[in-house]
Amino acid sequence: MIAIAMLLAAAGVPQQLLDEGDAANLAHTQCAFAVIRAADAAGLSVAGFKSKLDASCGDEERRLRNASIRIFRARGDPDPEGEARDAVNKSKAIVIEDYRKLPEQKRIIEEIGKVCGAHPDECRR
């Protein structure tokens, strides 16, 4: 989700902090995907999805933000709290935008399925 790879590239950051960041990022990502699946199955609007995401992944988001703060601090960033907040907010915005695009993506996949069903040889290329 969050550009944790950038965090991991930091020299001088203890491995334990990097491992904590990885674990927090994974937990947050898994939670977000679970909420996407549940919200889609329930037919939630984007606003409903945002509410469900906030209600469902708050602990994971806090854990990710706290791990990110520690990593940014170890890197010597002048505003580790702000950097972490911005990174988590960008990640959340991406998840929300992905959910917003989901109906169109599903429609496109359905259309591709129809074309492939009618012309299977064309889809194998």
C-alpha cells in the first residue's frame, strides 16, 4: 500500500524497524483488501466504503503510521510524523480510488469474458 519500499531503502534503519514496517504494511494491506471485497459484495457506495474502511482498519492504520514514524525518525527525516501521515493518507486515497474504479473494471472484465467466450481462439493469443 504505502510506498514502504522507499522506507526500506533507508540506510541506517535497524532491521527490526524495517521488519515491523513490513508487518504493519502487510496487515494494513490485508485489511484494506478484505474491506474492498466485503464492501463490493454489499454494494456499498464510495462513501459507505470509506466509512467501512475507517471503522475496520483503524488499528492497522495506526500500527502502520507508528511504524512509519519510527522508520522516518531513524532515517533522520525532519518531520517523521508528517511524513508518516502523508504516506498513510496517500495509501488510503489510492485504496479509495481503486474502489471507485471497481465497477468500471468489473464491466470491462465482463466484456472481455463475453468476447473470449464468443471467440476463444482470439483470447489465447
